[in-house]
Amino acid sequence: MPEQWHGEVDGHRFYFRERHDEWRVELDLRPSGRFVQAIASTANDGTVSSQARQVDERDVIAQGTTSAEGYGTRPVERAQFIVDTIRIHLLRQACTYHSDDLSSIATALGVQVRWCPACGTRLLAR
């Protein structure tokens, strides 16, 4: 059985799933516009009725294995791992610092800046 969590962090709905030592975090559930037939009910005589159901989708913001640092073994540790993963993602998405000219930092360090000093986003070679 997979481990699954649904919830909300800082106004963003998430879905977490771990199975066979691999996990992923999906964020911001939204309608896809696609529909599938889903079982709606089963009558006493075994007759199954179905209805069209819209498929929702999310963005996969992180994935890895259970050996990831901070993953933990208890539910409270896992909850903290999920919340931290989401908040780091949101911080990196909102950070505008690394889109600025970082040449003064590169000059002070004497090397090319490879990570944003504000949010930790890996920077592509410029």
C-alpha cells in the first residue's frame, strides 16, 4: 500500500505519495479538462452505474527516495519533510533576487555564482 497525504500548505493544496521507497510531492490541484468514467454506485443486484468525472492534475515539484535527508521514519517527521519541501519550492518560485545581476557577488567571491544566495536555486551558467 502506498503512503498518501493530502492537505494544504500556505494556501497551496498538495498531494504526497510514497511507494516502494520512492516519493513525490504534487502541488496546486487544478482541473485538466479531461474526463473518465468512474464507478458511482453498485446496486444490490450487482449492477454498476458510472458517471463522467473530471481528472485533476498537479505539478510535481519534488521527487526522490526515502533515503533523502530529513525524510524521517515517523509521521510527524514526514509531515515536516513535506511542509519543508513545499515551502522551499514556493520560496524559490517567488525569489526575484537570482534574476538580478549577481556579478558583484561573483567578483567578491572570485568565482561564478552557481546558487542564489537568497533562496538556494541552482543557477545556470551565464
